[in-house]
Amino acid sequence: MTFQRARTEEQREIRRRAILDTASAMLNEMPVAAVTLNELSRRVGLAKPNVLRYFESREAVLLELLDRFLQEWLTELAGELAAGVDEDLPMAGRATAVAGILSRSLSGRVVLCDLFGAQGSVLEHNVSVEVVTRYKRASLDRLTTMSGLIRKYLPELGEDAILFSLQTMVLAGALSAYSTPPPSLQAAYRAEPELARFHLQLEDALKLSLNATLLGVLPRG
């Protein structure tokens, strides 16, 4: 892919979308840690300084993608919850259904979970105050959307739905690192099967964690 110099706002927006789409395709091939600005520049057909005219860093690109993927997931999650939670069930039954849907939905979105895992330790570094502020403002909107979805089926959570929603994203990011071990660790697990205790299945681990979290915050009786 090659570009002529962008002279209009429309052309600049096309260039931005091309950078984001190329980075998205890379994430389908490799983990977040392997995505480099040099390789992104090569694939998109722009010199690295030209990419930096649109995004100030690799992390800025990935933060924008994280927000895109999060919006897409929340849109699908609304339908998944509507189809999978019987609002007439007792509280414990609804909580179990919500935890199961969240864990199943997130475990099918490996890239999103990988980005969640990198967010605090990597992606929110090497970005300007302006970029990270804009991202955090968008994140507040997504958090509000998610907590509203959760509260619809578990109104007993009240304001704790916000904390539960945030914890769900954090857990998905943390646990995903243990569900996709690198080749060397996979080889170690095959050589010594007892070590595979540390290899977690993301859906199962998430379901257990989310169930435990809900049981801890929902009111008794």
C-alpha cells in the first residue's frame, strides 16, 4: 500500500483509518508486545515519521484500537446478555448467568483481552497528557455503558456495577496472559505436565473469578 501526500481532511482521515486497520490486522497475527512502529510503517506503506504525524506513538495507535474493540464488544454484549439472562431468575441465578456470558464472550476476544492486559503497564506510557486524557474520557463512557448493561440484569449491584465492570476488564487482561503461554513455556509444560497447572483456560478462570467477585459484592439475603 502506498499513499500520495494527504492534502485534505478526508485524505488525512483515510490515512488514519489505514494505519488503524493495518495495526488491527497485525494484532490478529501477533501479540501486542510484538507490534512495532517500524513494522506498522512498513506494512502501511508510510515512512515512520509520516505515521507519527497521525499518531504520536505505537501506544497511541493501540489505545485507539482498544477503544474501538471495546465499543464493538459492548455492542455485541448487549445482545448476548439479552439472549442469555432470564430476568425472572433469583439473584444468584442471574449472577451465574451474567458471569458465564461475560467469561464466554471475553474468552472469544483474545486481542481485546491482550490489549486489556497491556493497558496499564504499557499502552498508557509513552503517550502525551492530551492523548491519555482523551482515551480515559472515552473509557469512562465505555465503563458507564458496561455498568448499565450489568445493572439491568443485576440491579442489586447498584453503584458496585461500575467497580465490577472495571474489575472484569482487569481480570480478563491479567488472566489472558496465563492462557496463551509463549512457545518456550508450552514446551516446558509438555516436558513436565505438572507445571501445566499454571496454564489457565481463560473462559474457566474468568467464570470462576467473576462468580466469586459477584458473590462478594451482591447483598446477602
